Amino acid sequence: MDMHVSWSGPHAWPRFESANGLSPLPSHSGVYLLSFEHQDGNILYAAGLTGRPFRERFVEHTREYMASRYTILDPIEARNGVRSEVWHGWGEARKPERRAEWETRRVELQGAARQQLAEFRVFVADVQPKRVQERLEAAIMNRLYCDGAPLPDRGMFRAPRLEGEEPISIRNTCTSKLYGLPEQLWI
């Protein structure tokens, strides 16, 4: 089976449209890519999916950033393809000593999180059904990991193609250059 995936963007993170002059997220659901401006395009940080409108999902992501649960990067370093953590989130952020550090640095870290959200360049694709979304997200993240991409967080849950599922050839197109997104993927 062959499938064409057209990525639209860059879009702004919700509530940061006026800060960076980018268009708002479309109202549909699907697969999304988080990136930073880099050289003559954008460098990928993460892929995700949602069955709800993008804006609803990104409101949840914003809450997670503002509550210390996601890793916060220095966006200036990220634009240069360098992963420099301002705050390490995920399971580490739930430890009591890390919670205490977050509370001490809350204003600084929430400011850093807002800066990262403003710097994100979001690309989206209307991909359905959910199982294809899962396979595409997994294939993109696996490719970033295998290629040694510098920015992505490690250890995210992925749901790649299972034995017995028909392979799908994905042809990715985008009007912007996306470092880390191959033109063709098998999912």
C-alpha cells in the first residue's frame, strides 16, 4: 500500500501565534511534528499524534510543560542542533528532590518553557485512521533515534508496525525543509 502524507506548516504553538507571526494550528486531528528553525529549514524534535483537534492536544502539552513534567530545552541551542536541557522532565521530575528544585526555580523554568513553546515550529498532517497515525509516529521517532538525531527525548512509547500488518510506503512532502524527516518511510 502507498500513501502520500502532506505536512502543512510551520504553525505556531497555540497562544504564541502573534509572538512569531506563524499561522494557527488547523482544526483537524492527525500527526504532528515539533521542530525548531535550523539553517534553511527546521530540525525535528518530536512526532506525536492526536485523535482530537490539534489545539486541544496542545493545551494539554502546555499544562505538562508548565507543571515540570516535560523536558525544557534551550531553544537557541536547539536551533543549532544541540540538545541543552534547562530542565529534565518525565519520570525524573516526579522525584521529591526534583519537585523541590522546580518549586524554587518555578518562575525561571516556566519562563524557559514559554520561550521553548514560542520557538516551536509545528507541522501537521491529516492522517487517519488511528493505527496509521501510531505507525507513522513510531516510524518517524525510530528513524530519528537510529539516525542519532540530537534533539529528541528518548524512551517515548511507540506503536510501530506489528508482524502481520501490511507494510505501508509513506511519501512525505512539505513546502519547508524538515531535517530528520525522510522523503520515504515504510511503516
